[in-house]
Amino acid sequence: MNPITNPFAPGAGTPPPELAGRDELRETIRVAIARTRRGLPARSLLMVGLRGVGKTVLLDRMRDDAEATGVHTLRIEAPESRSLPALLAPQLRQALLRLSRVERARDLSQRALRALAGFARSLKAKYGDIEVGLDFDPEAGLADNGNLEQDLLALLEAAGEAAQAGGTAFALFLDELQYVEEDELAALITALHRTAQRRLPVILIGAGLPQLRGQMGRAKSYAERMFEFPEIGALPDPAARIAITKPLRDEQVEITPGALDRIVRETHGYPYFLQEWGKHVWDAATASPVGEPDVESAFEGTIAALDESFFRVRFDRLTPGERRYLRAMAELGPGPHRSGDIAAELERPVSSFGPIRSQLIAKGMVWSPNHGDTAFTVPLFDEFMRRIMPGDDWRE
């Protein structure tokens, strides 16, 4: 069929043609933001899930939903190498400048911008990556102590007061939150706790890998009471089917039940895999309805594309020792696996793999669902590891 009209959209954070199965969560977020805007109690939400389940897409769609209601949003993605103050400051400046155009919020927005100037200058020595335009001179004693926890608290309070005066809210949409350092997470939690106590309209909608729940608890013991942690996983069977059939029907194309069953089975309902399979099956098909021979024809191309675009970019970041560890995990199956069982596959004491396991967790490749357990953060990565490191040579 015509590749120009192919409706499927595999890609990192690329919006799918049909965001199936997430309406309930979007409504939960909408209600939380609306309550925050009114000064009513609402908990911030941190979505946790494996790679490829659509957390980034959801975060962006929720941000669009919030912006449509007049809420001021900040969109931040936390890479491994940047500090939270450096990521937050430019985004907050832009949001405050927009808010300062609202007459009733102008004075307090300008005060918040002075707080931002003090925040950036006082913390520049510690966080050398802070780069932000300063529109006002700092106000002495306002967010300028040089202590991240105290200064971030004062800064978000000032921003919340400005949003309150403007009849709006600040919603922070923060992706890849697991890469934020623990002391920075602690400062963010403290600041959000204070704005919640004062009923100021500031809320965090975050997303991260499954280990984020534990990281938040270690940063501040009361974090579990402050946040909701909805788990984002594979789509249930009906939603996975809609994610394929709806885009096809929008293009006046049908699919046979057998072909649809095969796609859902191969993808396990993971949104990214559904998009990749949908794209390649469309390209393999010649006419409607799409049938099982079309899915079979697309098989090799789909797996090759997933290996190259989804799996390989993560594999290439690994050291030889890390690759062997993950290959041993793959030998045991999808997981999770006991650390002792992985060590036994490698015929070495479990204690010798502590540093490698910690490095893999830091890189976001594995996580620990329970003490002593290790699981992949990337769905179907065990199958990929067996493809890219076949045989037994990896044991040597």
C-alpha cells in the first residue's frame, strides 16, 4: 500500500495515530491539575513504566490538555548529565515571562523572576551548567542562600504566588525523572510539599522507569504520601487491537482477525512495538484487507527495525562486562531473576557483580522490583540479547 499514507508512527516520543487505552489516566491528570488550580488538595503524579510503553507520548498529550485550559506548563526532559536547576531555570523563566503579561499577576511574576535571578546566581558555583537569561536583579534574601533545598522552595513559592494571582497554575511535566540526582530530587520534593501545604497552584506530572518509586522514597521518606505512582504498562488486549484497527480504518483499510491476532501476540501489547509492526505490515500489504501473509512478510523487516532503532542504541552503550551480565539474564528468560541465578550462569560469586549491576541500574537498563531481584527495563530485551549474542561464546 501507499507508504505516503502509512498512518503508523514508530519513534521516540512520536504521537501515535490513536492513543488507545489511556483515557482514564488522562482524566485523572486533568482533575488533579484542575483541583490544584483552584487551590484544592491534589497529589502530584509520577508515571512509572518500562521503555516503550508511551510515557513520553502521554506526558506530551497531558501537557497539551493542560495548556488548552490556560494552565502554564514547563516541559523538561532530564538527561543523565545535567542538573535539575539547569533544566528548570530556563523553562521557569519562559513561563514566568508569559505569566507577567497578565496584569493582575505582573508584580508577583516579576518578583518570581527576581527570585529566579537570585537562585541562578547563588547556585552557579555548585551547578556550573546553569545558563539562564536574567530579566531582573535579584532581591536580597529571596532564593539566594546557595542551598538548593531552601532556594528551590522559595523559588517555587514565589512562582506559585504569581500563578495564584493570575488565576492559573504551574504544571511541571518532567520526563526521565530517574536520572535526577537524589539530593536534587529531595529538594524538589521539599519544594512541592511546601507549595501543597500553602495550597499554591504548583503540580508535578513526571515520568520515569520503575525504580523511580524507590528513588523518591529514599530522597524523602514522606514522598510516597505526596505522590501517586500510576504504573504504565502494555495495553490491554482490546486497546492494543484498537491501536491497530482504528488507524487502518481511518484510511479505509481493514485487517483480518488472524492478522490482528498475530500482531497483538508478537507485540505483547507494548505501544512502541504496535507502531513498528503496524508500519511494516502496512508497507508489506498490497491491498485491503491486510492478512496473515502480509504480517508474515513484514516479520523480518520489523524485527530488524526494532533491533536497530529500539534495542541497539541501548546495547551500544554497554561495556563488555555489562553485555555479558544482560546476556546471562536473557538466558534465564524475561525475568525478573534472582541475582544469585544470574551469577550462577556466569559461574562467579554473586558479590563480584555488584558494581556491574549498579552501573546497569544507573544507565536505566535494569531495575530491582524486589530485594535481590533484577529485571530488564526494556520489554523483550531478553529476545534481542539472544539474537545479537547467539550461541555460547559470551560465556568465555
